[in-house]
Amino acid sequence: MDTLLLCVAGLDVHKKSVWAAIRKTDPGTGKVAETVERFGTMTADLTALADWLSAAGVTHVAMESTGVYWKPIWNILEERFSMLLANPRELKQVPGRKSDVRDCQWIAHLLACGLLTASYVPDRTQRELRDLTRLRACLEDERGRTVNRIHKVLEDANLKLASVASDILGKSGRNMLAAIQQGTDDAELLSELACGRLRAKLPELQRALVGRVTEHHLYLLGQFLGHLEHLEGQIAELNRRIAEVFHPFVDEATVQRLDALPGVNLRTVENVLAEIGVDMRRFPTAGHLCSWAGLCPGNEESAGKRKRSASTKGNRWLRRALCEAARAASRKKDSYFLAQYRRLASRRGANRASLAVAHSLLVVFYHLLSHPEKEFRDLGATYFDQLDPQRVQRYLVKRLEALGYQVSLTSNAAA
């Protein structure tokens, strides 16, 4: 294999140690010299590693993404060397004699020959924004689990509030839950706490709020309501912090253009840009971005036969945000995304249709970020019908004939 880089290093990363191999190639003779050393993972050890690499004249350093253990090393070395983080599946050797020394030498060899593909590692500002948005998503998941636990306690106490109120944690529901937790067991008094349209259901509420509440139920309810209040406070604080970090990260005009997409709101924009950034030059095409995100079909072919393959694994946080937006976009009347969803859901199911809409949304994100002068224009609900009108006509005629009708078509121009 041809050598492209003359002085490189490969790192085999572990929790408590790092094995480093320096590979030097003599440009005149082509002879290769390798040096291997072991370092700890404390900050002082990693600084010594950086000094050792620099003294040897290393220009490029590669390592595999091992859990979160690569991050401290990256933080120390990224300002001094050209760094490359590789997917572990690209570094697998032929099974046989394996050791930490051989692993770091193999990584250095692949790097020197240009056979490693770099994983996308954003800059520090974007990494910090990612941490915040991902933490918010985790807290929102925990909030949902806590709400389910409250439902469970109410059902166990024979309180059927959820059967009458669509949201037990709305203003009315919270007032009732607080009163129940404080020991109020009079159904008529509890139902009088209803607000707005829920007051039209007072007789049903009175029946639903007659239960068998024990001291155990009150204790659990108090714990869950307190935990819910704590989570909501944390989420509110995270929203404030994310807005503070997000404001200098992207200009307001770009946010407004992205926010105009069907199904997309400010939170979706924050979550998506935290994962992909605002500079699309790192992705050659929209297809590369969709593949990285895991929003495209797998490619599995053998003996000339294309096998059924699930979507690829990618960035689960980005996929989650876009699928949520796709569900909302598929309910937008007279829109392209609604037409796309209905066209696929009838044949492939709701989940696959939502994934296809999420793919389309990501493609739009890519082009809007790549071309700041462009605006989103919805293709409309009739876009697919206009692609091949004759096909639609044949399909509709066939359906009517199957119902027993004799069809004769006359165009508006002829009429």
C-alpha cells in the first residue's frame, strides 16, 4: 500500500491507559520505523503524550471512538495535531494475534496509507450545545415516565380522572391532584376545581373522582408530583441555557427560514442544528447527510438480487427530532409532506411513511443551510398527481369500474 503521510500516530484508547504508536516513513528509502509507548489517561499523562508526539514530528493522529474515553484525549490533542476519529468497524483486523500494541500500530498503518474515514466531530461550541439538547431530551423522556406513574397511581386508587380529562396535568388536573395529595376526598369539591371546557363535564368528573385513596397512594402521589415539578424546573432552566448558547451559534435569519418548514418549530431547529451544525460543506451531498443520520434504506445486494434491508444506523438524536417533526408535518393540510405521507402510509405503514417524510425534511434543511439566499416553497398536495397524470387517471377509472360504474372521461378543454 502506498504511504501518503510520512509521520503519523495511532492510539489504542482504554479507560486507564493509552497505547501510542508513531510510524515514520523515510521519504528516500521508504523504510518504516515504529515506536510504541504506553501512557496513562490523567491530564498530566495526556499532556506528556502530546509533547512526545510533537517532539517526534507527528502531524496526524488517529484513534477509534471507544465509548467516551476518546474525548479527554481529543480535548488535549485537537489544538496541536490534525485529529481523526474512526469508526471501530473500520479498524477490525483479521482474527488472530491481537494485542494493544498491534492495535495502535494497525491504526497508524491505516492512517499513513489514507485508509481511514473520519467520523464527524463538531467543534467545542456545537459539542456543548449537543450536550444540552440531548440532556433535555432525556429529561423529557423521564417526565413522560413520571406522568405514566401518576396515571398508574390514580388507577390503583380507583380515580378515573384520565377517563374524563384529556390531560390530567393541565391546569384543572394539577389543581385536583394537588388537592387529592393534600387529603381532600370530597368528589364534589374536587370537581369544582375544573376550569374552562372541563366544567361542562362536572357530573362525569364527580363520578370519576370517587375512589379508594389510601395513605400509600397519597405518599406515592406526593413523590411523583414533586419529581415532576423538579423535572419541569430543570427543563425550563435547560431551555434558557440552550437559548443562550444557541443565539451566537446561528443567525436569526437562518432560524426563521428553518422555522417556516411544516412541522418544524424552534425546538426542532435547536435539536437538528445541534447535531448537524450550520456548515454543510462537511457533507458532499444531501444523500451523505441522510445516510449519516440513518434516514435512508440499507443497501444489501447479493448475486444480482436486492434484498430487503432496514434503514441504516445513524445519529439517533437527529433521527428522533426529525421523526417528531415529520409526524407534525404529515398533518399539515395542502402540503407536499401530507401527500408524501398518505402516498406511502397506505402501502408501507405509518412508521415507514414518517421516516420518509423525516428524510425529506432533512434534505430541505441541507439545502436551506447550503444556500442562505434560498427560501422554502411547498410543492403542494397535488405534486405527485402532476408527475404522471395518466397513471392517476388509469388508477381512478379502474377503481370506479371495480365498483360497477361505466366511466367516460371528457376533459375540461373539450367541454
